[in-house]
Amino acid sequence: MLTGELRNQIDAIWNAFWSGGISNPLEVIEQITYLLFIRRLDDAHTLAESKALLLKQPLANRVFPEARDDKGRPFDDLRWSRFKHFAPAEMYNVVGEHVFPFLRTRGGDGTTYSHHMKDARFTIPNPALLAKVVDMLDQVPMDDRDTKGDLYEYMLGKIASAGQNGQFRTPRHMIQLMVELVAPTPKDSICDPACGTAGFLVAAGEYLRQHHPDLFNDPQLREHFHSGLFNGYDFDNTMLRIGSMNMALHGVDNPDIRYKDSLAQNHASDAEAYSIILANPPFAGSLDYENTAKDLLAIVKTKKTELLFLALFLRLLKPGGRAAVIVPDGVLFGSSNAHKALRQMLVEEQKLDAVISLPSGCFKPYAGVSTAILLFTKTNSGGTDHVWFYDMQADGWSLDDKRQPLLPPEKLGANPQQALTDADHAKNNLPDLLARWPERDSNERQRERTEQSFCVPKAEIAAQGYDLSINRYKEVVHEAVEYPPPKEILAKLAALEEEIQAGMKELEGLLK
């Protein structure tokens, strides 16, 4: 957890950018990302120096060469620990004219982070702002992994609060819920084909650290955790840099986060490569057939991006792999041939585990569209017996544009620190949902359709044209209302009519 002091430090850095003339929140986080990366390179070089000194061996894996750059500046001056002491004008010159060219051409340690720095742009407008930000960032503790990760998440939260860029952010508690539902293991291979700031991958990493801490004692599992377990695509280079840094600050050394237009490129090399898909992809509408990957069109012939992404998930999953993905409600009941064919495929050819209906305000203020979480397992041989439905009505936050918490922090999220009362459950359904999820093949099958969660047999879903909207199967309880006998009602109406007529006569007399 971040202390108030650390939050204030980050707020001060953010405000310094805004008052210094950089008002685009993505540009702010991008410039901070570059500076954090530069500091990270210096820390790595310092660690290598200390190791070499301790072992009395030559320095290996040198980040900053001993020579000078092509402009005659010693590479040693490009280190954070050196230029942070320079006067503002000289610091500005070193960072803009030497450090950033170094990042674009040869800087880094060969990881995915350094790869995404090849088009790094230095846009801080003046020496005073740079000196101020460097000094502030230097005061932020970066030794503890939890602190580093929480700091960056806090900064990313400012993107969501800044308006139009909030579409890049899935609420953190919803991400954590979906990770809990798929329960990744150290041997899994996880992919988010629209990874953005890598929120799903980060949450999966934190889940593994919490539930499988012994994985780091196994050399093979430790290597897999740092280089192979986490995979992400995006076609926005800014998002790739931010997502890569997010993973770095959460202690993942070399995730595979790379540029790819998920719907436009062939996926032969990645077919059946992953055991878990976690995603909340953008649903922009329609694509041209010419720009759509042919291997996806072979699964479902459509221009609708929401259906193409589902086809992509099926393409990327290994047999036995599982997915938790967010889809717009139209996927659940759309009447086109492509909609029906894809739903039939999920139910008949794969194993559709659950449909979780989300509150319509979940993604406000950026989108009010109704959405759902689909959970399915790729089998290529069917397996759907019953489908578990859950009608989530509250996620712990208000469903208006402000999205304020409805409960104290210790009662929020899928795993709250304190048990919830019935009144609390009405404001946060996540713990109940998570508790009922393992019971979907047993106790949940006995639940009535009037309850918040229930199961529907596959045969009934097929009979309904594979409609997956919860309202198709949910039954509403109608309270019994007792009415007086008809004669009594008619007598009252007659008496009322007499009163009205008497009133009309009295009114006519007054008017004369």
C-alpha cells in the first residue's frame, strides 16, 4: 500500500508536468517512463559494478560503455547517478542530446523494455522542468518491488481520471476478479492480445507471487516466470512502452510484449501457443475484410471486431486452455449468422463455463455499454454440460460517472480483508461471485432461476438459439397482491362517480 507521503510525491511530479506545459496525461506518463527506465539502467549498471568488485572480476554486461558517444560525451555521464547532479542547462543537454539517442540506438539490456525505446522522444520543454522532475523522481524509493509497482499503478490511475484516455484502463478490481477466476499456475503461458498498460499480466504475476511463492525456488519455473509466462500484443507503441515498464516495476524481467495488430496479422506462429487468455479488447465496430487476418475469417466470417477477437482467442489457446474475456452484451444475443455461429461454437465445440453479466456502469465515465465476462475452455470436442450464469449488480463502486467507492477499502475487491454483511453484499458482489464459482458443478445447480446465480443446461441454451443473455433464463419474482372482490371494486367506482357528478353540479351553480 502506498503511504500518503508517496502519493503526495507522485501528485507533485504530475502537477509539475502540468504546470510546466505538458497536459496530455499519456505524454506525462510516457516521459516519466523514460526517466524511470534511465534510472533502472543505472541501477543495473551499479549492481553489476558491485558484483564485479565483490568477486574481483572484470565488469560483465556493461550497460554504459567506457568510451565516448559519437558527440564526444563520456557514456558515464549518461548515467542517472551522474547527470542528476548537473546544473539544469547541462542536464537538459545531456538528457536530450545524449541519453535519448543512446536509448534509441544501443541503450538497454536486451530486454523487451529496451526494444520499445527505439523511438523514444524527449518532449520535456525546458531545463527547469527536467531538473525539478529528476530531483522529485530521485526521492521516490525504487528498491522495493511492491512499492515500485504500486507507484506506477497509481500513476496509471491518473490516465483513467484524465478523461478520454481512460479507455486504456480496465478497473483494477475487475482485472483481479478475472485472474482469480482462471487461477493461473506457474506452468501456464498467459496472453493478452490487447494488453494496453499490461494490467492483466501484472495482476496474474501478483497472483502467482501470492499463491505460488515457491516457484522462485525452482530454476526452470523462475526462468519461465521472467521469460515466457507473460505475453502481450498491442499496436500502440506508447502502450507497449508503458506496459513493458509496468511489468518491469512489478518484477518481471523479460515478458514478451510486442507490436502486433491482433486482428490484421496472421497468427500461424502463435496458434495454440497459450494456456490462458485474459483480455478486455477494444470493440471499435467493424473492419474491412481486406484488413482482417484470413485465419480469423476462417473461424467466423464477419467484420465485427468483438466476434473476431473471440475467434482470435480460440485461435491462440492450446487445447485445454482457458479464457476470461470481457465482451459487449451484443455478443450474447446478436441475431446475425456470425453471432449465432460463434455462440454455437463455444457451446457445442468448446466448453462454455460461465457468463457473468456486469453492471452497465462498470466502465463509466468512458463507456456505458452493457458488458459481460465470458469464461470458456478450449477443447475442440465439446464438453459444455451446464452454463453458470451470475447477475452481478454491484462491484463496490457507484455506477455513475464519478465511480466512488461504496464501502471502506477493507471491504472492496474480490478478496476483501473483512467479511461482508448482507447489506455490504448489495454494494459488492465480487466476493460472493468468487465463492460460488467453484460450486458451479455442484450446489449451484440446485439454485432457482430467481436467484443471483444459477445454471442452465446446454439443451435449453441450444433450444433458445444459443442466446447467452441472462435475462433469457432469469425468472423474476412477482409479489402476490390481494385485490378486493369485483363487486366491492364496482361499488367504490359507483360511489366515486356519484361524488364527481355532485361536484360538477356544485361547480355549475357557482359559475351561474
